[in-house]
Amino acid sequence: MQARDFRRALLEFKNAVQAMPRDAESQYQLGNASAATGDLAGAAAAYRRAAEINPHHQEAQNRLAQIMAVLGDRAMVEDAEKRLRALLDVAPADMSALNTLAFAELKLGDHDDAIRHLQEVLSQSPKQLGSAVLLAQARLEQKDAAGAEAALKRACEQNPSSPDAFAVMGRFYTTLGRTAEAEQQFERALAVAPKHGPALFYLAMLENTQGGKQEAEAHFKLLSTHPEKTYWPLYGMFLFEQGRSAEAVSEFERLYRGDPNDPAAQTRLIGIYRAVNRTADAEKLVNTVLARNPKDWRALLERSTLRLARGNYADAQGDLNQVLHENPAMAQAHYVQARIHEKNGARLSQRQELNEALRLDPLFLPARVALARLLTQMNAAKTALEVLEETPAPQKASLALVVERNWALAGQGNLAAMQKGVEQGLRQQRLPDLLIQDAFLKLGKRNFEGAKNAAEEALRASPGEIRGLELLARSYAGHDQAAAALAKLEDYAAQQPQSASVQFFLGQWLLEQGDRNRAREAFYAAKKAGFDTTDVGLSLAQVDLLDAKWQDARQQIVEILRANNGNITAHYWLAQVEEIQGHRQESIEQYRKVIAADPGNTAALNNLAFLLAQTGAPGEALPLAQHAKELAPANAAVADTLGWILYQNGLYSLAVKQLEEANRLESTARRVSHLSMAYLKVGTPAKARAMLQQALKLDPKVPEVRQAQELMAGSADLSN
């Protein structure tokens, strides 16, 4: 540990724990080693065992509480608070515990107690920069910017030779948009320590945002040779963001050549190769690493990701299975598994894997962002915001979080709060994501020119950004310029024939406009340019379905399933093709596969239930229909299916209730006919006749209308 060889230390402490499982100190040191290697979940488990063995082990209790307070959910933070109060009862002068208690109180919203405790810490240790930063954060959360500024100014006065203090002050001014003062503070930090990493980084970021590209480049380049390796890739990232891809690749290749055994350097170089479509070079590098060590889990994970990008899901899953077998607690592997589930359309499984990734590593920001995005897409924006609120403090300022929070606010319909978030983000950096959100808001206000300008700026920064292209097209279309929108898209696609995503979006737009022949051409162009074969195949199948080319659609779907039998969307569409062609048993089989992989797939549950009822199995159909109703209580089709199955099971009164609800939500000839028959069965023939007349007006050719007529006629015969 003293030599900072943390991995070897971890092995030794594991041996010690195995030899002395009831020794609290060994468990505590194991926790320290786990924390040093980045395994915070393992560290927390070791500290917890040490505290259980020896409840008076204050260091273990304190470290455990720190991790729980920083990374835990509300329940864990409350637990940490109790532990810290118990520690302070024994050792009231423990300023570290008091500081952590204040942090926990801040997370729980107890601002007054947090401020009081932080002031107590600072009165005893006025140079405690971390406590001053927490105090400033507490003041800011109380909308007291002046108090926050005063706390940080005192910290700078108490630490005149600390570059960290001035860098923190600079970050504070940056968040307030006071860029001149922020720059001054970063310069003060560099005057104290010319190679201070945070000050160089934040100054470069500020200069880049303010248009000082040359100054920013100089500082990023300086960071590329900084003593701390963490900063080395920033220069290459800057070059890539400026569109200087060739230089960026050269920079990442230089870093890799400097240390070919550095896993981070390998991952970065593979990533940049993928970003510039040099997938062959990426695969070559991965294979080189695996030739040296076939069990290198990082290389296997990279190869899995590459195969996933190519649409080779089966082999991607095979590599990932090897990684998870050796590293079941690896958050990044669960994140990749979530991406495979996403491609297969298994949203619930995707959500489960993202939750697991975050459980294993609460600092894994991409997983948190992806989970929030998924929840927003699943109409659970409130839960998405809760996930984002649980972000550990060091990551709170991430613009990726700001972007996702804005979308979640939009999902809640809180566009005013979203507007504030967009403005705050754009003050820091004009990211394409934020510009797209700006365009989205302007389009909603029918500010078509403003939306067009924001979308075009996003596309200049990121030419393949499809959301920007869509908003640009919709800004024209919303201005009653549908032809101009299409012309703009076609021109953009012509300029980028190798951009698979642009060609694919053009196909989607043409399909939306009803031009299926040209949509088909665009999808084939996307396929030729290397777009995901599954997505292209599904889109081509959709065109075939709309053209009633059932066999062509079947062929497209079967090809997808041949490459990846786990694709839920393909199984669902094949079920529909089988049903359309009258192959009910084959359709039932496909729906069963969908539900086996995704038990919460409402559409599949509903369709399977209806088919089973039609094929003489209403008893088996009923629990499926009830489950679909639980998942989608306000869906007319689901209510109709449940009502009709209740009818077939002889539960007529319950059927009427569901069928009435279905027709309140949306009436169709079939649903009205179902209700007519149910009314007849419960002894209200007048209502039944009225519903039948309504069904005849809607569509007399629907089979259920004829069925209702026959039932009505039979009832009349019986009464006579």
C-alpha cells in the first residue's frame, strides 16, 4: 500500500482476511486497498464487515459512512447519518466524521444542520478546503450565492498557497457565468503551481467555450504531457471535437505507443478508430491484445462492443459472456449487456442491467445517463429525475447530466425548467445535445427560424447528429414548407453519401411522408454505407408490410433472426406477419418468444391473449389479458381484449365494464360490436341494439359486426 502497488496489496489483504476472517483490522485494510483500486462496492463491504466484527473500529465506521453518504440512495444516506452521529457521541472532536455528517445532511436536504456543522469544522480547521466547498454548495442550494462566494473567498484567504482553492473559486464563477473572474482565479492557481492540472483543464475548457481556440489548444497540449496520466487524452479529445480527426488519431496513437500495455490507452485508441470508422484498425488492435492474452477481459469487452456495433449480436454476447464469467461484478460489462438488450428491444432487461451497473459502480456516469434516458422513454420521467438526483457530488456538474435532466423535465411537461437547464448548459459549452434541446424548445414555440438556426449549429458541430437533422427538417415543415424540408434532407444526404445514419434518417422521413419506393432506396443506401443491419432490415420489412408484400417482409425478418435470434422486435413482427397470413399457431409461437424474453411487452401480451381467445383457449388468455391491463390501464385495445375474453369466459358483467372503458377511450366497429353482444348477455337489449347500429355506421364489413347481428337475430328468435 505504501508503495502504491494497490492491486498486489489487495491480493495480500485478501489472503490475510482468508487466514483471519474475524480480524477487523484486516477487513479494514482490505477496504482501503479496494477503495484504492476503484472498487468502492468492495470497499464498502469490507468496511461493513470490519465494523460488524468490531463496532468500535472508528476508522472503518467513518469510511463506511463516507461511501454510503457519497454513493448511496436516501435510505443508505440516512443509515450513514445514524452511524456518524453514533461516532460523534463517542468522539465529538472527530472533524472528519463531522464533515461527513454535514455532507449526508446536505444530501438529505437538512441545509441548516449541514451549514451549522460545516461552520463548526471550519472554526476548528479553517484551512479545510473540502468543508468550505461543501458550505458553498449548501449556501447555493439555499439560493444564497453571496454566502457561497464569501465561503470560498475565506477558503482562498486561508490557503493563499493552495492552487486548489483558486481553481474551486474559478469553477464557482464559471457556473455563475462570471467568466472574466473565473479566468482570473484559474490564472492565480497557475501562478502558484504552473502545472496544476485542474486549473489548466478548467481554464482550457473556459477558453474553448469563449472562442479562444488557440489558447485552449495550448493548454490542452500542455496537459498531454502532464505528470498525471488522467489529463493525457484531453488534447486528443479536443482535436477530435474540432473536426481534426487525423490529428486526434495520431495523438491517441502516440499515447498508445508510449505504453502499449496501458489498458486505458488501448481503450482510447480503439474508441477513436471506431469514431472515425476505422473499424478494421480497431479490430486489429483488439486482436493483437488478445493474441498476447486470450483472457484479457478489457479486450474481450472491446471486441464485444465492436461486434455489437456491426450488428453481430451473437458473437458480441459470446465475448461478453466470457467477461461476465470472470468478472460478474464488472459494471461496464453489465452496461454493454444493457446495450445488447436495447438492440434486441428488451427494455425491462435493459433497465435491469443498467440498474445493476449502477449498483456495482455508482460513479459509472454513462450507465446513469443511459438509465435516465431509458426511463424518460418509458414515460417514467419522475423516476429518471430521481436517478439523476442521486448522482454523486463530484459528477453533479457534468453536462451529460444536464442534458439528460432537461429531457426528463420535458417528459414531465416542465418546459420552463428545461429552458433554464438549456440556458445554463449553453453558457458553459455549446454542445450539439444542448443546441438540439434549444431547437426543440424553439420549435415548440413555433419559432421556426430560431429552431432552424440552432439545429444547423448542432449539425455543423456534429454532422451525423440525426436529432439535429430531424429538427431542421421539422422547422421547415412546421413553416408549411414540406417540400423545402425534403429538399434540405436530400441535399444533406447527397453531401454525405457515406453517412449511414443520414441515409437511414432520410429513409425514415420518406416513409413518414408515404413515399415508400424512395424510402426503400434510402434504406438500401444506409445498408451499403454500413448502418446497423438489424435496424435497416426492420425498416425494409416495415416498407414491405405497408406494401402488403408479406413474403418479402417475412424474408427480411427471418434474415434478422438468423443473425440474432434474440431480437424481440423481429419476433414480434414475424408474429404479426403470421397472423396476417392466417397462420395462428405460428403467430402464437412467436408471441410466446417475445413474452419469454420481455415479460412486460404489453402489445405481445395483448395480441397473444386475443389470439388464444380466438383459437378456443379463453381460460389461458385471461391472465395474459389481465397482466396487459395492469401494465397499460388506459389502453383501449387492451381493455377491449380483456373485456372480450371475460365475455368468452361467461363473466358478462365484468366484460361490460371493460368494454365500456375501451369504447370511452376509442371506439371502433369491432369494439362497439363486442359491447353490443355483452349488453345483450346482461339483459339490456335496447343498449345492445343501439351499439349495433353504431357499429354498422362505423364499418358494416367487420366480422364482429356480423357476429353481433347474428347474436341479436338469435336472441329475437328465442324471445319469439
